[in-house]
Amino acid sequence: MPEKLLQQEIKFELNGKPYSVVTHPLTRLLDLLREDLGFTGTKEGCGEGECGACTIHFNGRPALACLIPAAQADGAKITTIEGIGDEDELTDVQEAFQRYGGAQCGICTPGMIMSATYYLENPDSAETMQEALAGNQCRCTGYKRIFDAMEKVLKND
Ligand code: FES
Ligand code: FES
């Protein structure tokens, strides 16, 4: 079947704005965001659902963009790291990660921030902050500084 016939129009809301793209329905949402739309804040680590680097909010909940086919995004509400604060106006979580050394190489950081933000806004979603971040791997920080940063936000320090 000619590839052209496999293209599909996908409409979704991204960081509060409407988008419409034509792509193969099995394009990974991660590639759609990074390569087609230029939202490179969402990172790729493993590419197979193990590391959490590609965590976004999908219909209000953390999800792994490397595992979501574009077709599934039709009608969805998506938020990436670009949608929750910027260089001039960091969120409390971003500021705490910066201040307490929760980010080193930075590859895991956007995904961590997306998971941490969801947990801080939905404290009943996990028993502990460690559980909330269990799907996000970090090779640099040893996690302590990440948990320290989250603790500061939780305590409003
Ligand atoms: S890149 Fe998606 S979970 Fe690792
Ligand atoms: S800061 Fe490098 S992987 Fe987490």
C-alpha cells in the first residue's frame, strides 16, 4: 500500500493550543513532538517505556510519549515540559530542582519534573514521592537531590 494512504490527520491540544498534523498513525508521539513540532524538551532515553525520560501529561496524567502512537493522540490534551513554566517563570518544582541540584546532565529532568508536578498536584496518586517517581530513572543524581527538591516544595520551603 502506498505510504501516502497511511497518513492520517491528527488533531490535539498541546500546551493549551490546538494542533493539527498529518502523519503516519503509528508515528511515535515522542517523534511527533520533537521532530515534527520542535518540542525538544521531552527527551528520549530508552525508547521502550523503561526510563521515563519522555514523560508528558496525556489527558491530565503522566504518560510515556515513546509508547503512544500518534493516532492515539487524536482528540487528546497534551502537556509537555514547555507547557509548565519557562526560563523567565519557573514553577516551584523547576526552581527547587535548580536550587537543590535535582538536575545534572538534564536528560531525565523534564520527565522527572512532569512526574513530580503531577504528584505534587495530586498527592493521593502515590503513597510516597519515591513511588511517584518510580518510573523515572536518573543516572546522575543518586535521586537524593531530586527527593530533597521535592521535599522543599512539599514543605513550602
Ligand atoms: S524514552 Fe520513553 S520511557 Fe524511556
Ligand atoms: S540528571 Fe542525568 S540522568 Fe538524571
